[in-house]
Amino acid sequence: MELRQLKYFITVASELHFGRAAQSLHLSQPALSKQIHALENSLEIQLFERTKHSCKLTPAGQKFLETAHRVLHEVDEGIQITKQVANGQIGRVRLGLTEATLFCLALSILKTYRECYPQVDLVLTSGGTEAHVEALRTYQIDVGFVYLPIREPTLCVYPLYKEIYIVALSTSHPLARHRQIPLQSLANEPLIVYPRSLAPVFYADFIKCCEQAGFFPNIVQEAELAQTRLGLAAAGVGITFVLADMQNLSAKGVVYRPLIGDFPTLKLALARRQTESSPVVHEFLKVLRTTALSTNRALEK
């Protein structure tokens, strides 16, 4: 039995006339009759009662008509789903977000993507660069936000833009009255920073910038999460630094101020496995990169 025979059968059942059905199908009447006979032979049942001028369905033919409609509908539906999968419109993407992208960039990305691809299931996790690299290597995520440089030959990396730091301090701190804060103004201030053990290169660059500004930083606390550092700043424990995008995160008792002077920046990028073959992942990357780069902060090539 062939799918085309089911289509021919449905057409004949609709017209109840081989001549009209053949004309509708752009076939000769003998060719159509031959295909219907072949279908009946394969099923070993008679589908039509034929007369010289017309035909009608047998009881078995009436029942088989329901089956034929259902089979062709399921085949058409399966073809459409297959095409959607091949075009990256259906599936699942596991995305690793950084703390900053979780609170800003992710909002616009997810809104844009879900509008375009409502049938894709997005699974979100958060973490740092090292965690995302390891998660990509071990197939726990499909795409991850990372900070450059990274050295992992199994990954493809797509640079996005530079993220800059700003100062976060208690609303009651004297420096909160300033619209901008020079780095050298922090010479005698207690500072809360990202842990050295988690970002040794960034930590070293931070120390170097402070020394170039004429002082060695007075680090009183290290904390991985920006929300923790903001809480400590609000409590008056010290002054901290967060990425500029995180000023969208409301923190009671804290104000944000631009920083004047040389200070380390972070280069945000996207990473995926070089061997990634999933159409839905590749399509997601296209949307994600376009949305991220629309910030007009693209890195220089």
C-alpha cells in the first residue's frame, strides 16, 4: 500500500465517480482504476461497489475511509513537525547565564526568542565562566555566556561586547553625593570584591589598576554573588563593584555611580561545542547573538 493510493481512494470516495476523480487527480481513468484495484488487492477487501456509471463505498470501504483520513493527517502532521525540527523551531535549548546577563540581557533575549519560537523549551541555569565551560564539555548545557579569554579547543566562541564596572555604595556614604567617583577616591575605603580564587586574572588586573591610581586596595571582604556584595555595601561594610548592567537590579540602601579611571572590563561572549549539530541550538544562537549585539556595544573585530 502506498500513500498516493490512499489519496486516490479518498478522492474517489469523495466524488463517487472514477471519471471525475481521475480528472481531479490529473490521471487517466484506467490508471486510477488500476491503483484502486491494487489497493484493494493489498488489503484483500473490496472498497467500492461499482456500476457502469457510478460507484459507492462498501461498509468496509466506509470504515477504511476514516483510517485513510487519519493516516494522511498524521503523515502531514509528522512532516510539518519534522520540518520544524530541521529548521530549529521545535526542541530544547539549555542556556547557561552569568549573573549579570540573568538580570538584564536575558530578559530581552528570552522575550524575543519566545515570540519567534514558542515551541522551543528553554532550560536556564546560572554560573561563572569555568562552570559553563565544564558544563559544555560534559553536555549539561548547549550554549553558555562566558568571559574571555578562555582556552578550550572543543568550543566555538562568539564575542559580544565589553561589560564595564560601576561603584555600588551605601546611600549614607559621603561619596554617594558625587555623580561620578574617581578610582583614587577609594584609596582609604574598605572594599568588597569578587573572590581572587574564582577570577585570578581579573583580581590581578584590579590590583594593578589601583596601584596605578596611587594606592593598594583595602580589601575587607570577598563575595562571589553581586547580590551578596550589594547587601554588604548597604550594611556599610564597604564599597563594591558590579557590572553596569546590574544597576537595573534594585537594591535597598545602595546607590550606583560611574567610575572614573582605568579599571578592568569583561569581554562577554557566547560559547557552544564545536561538534554541536542540533538545528534548534544553532537557530537559538542566531537570535541570541542578534539580540545581544543590538546593544551597539559589539567588540571590535
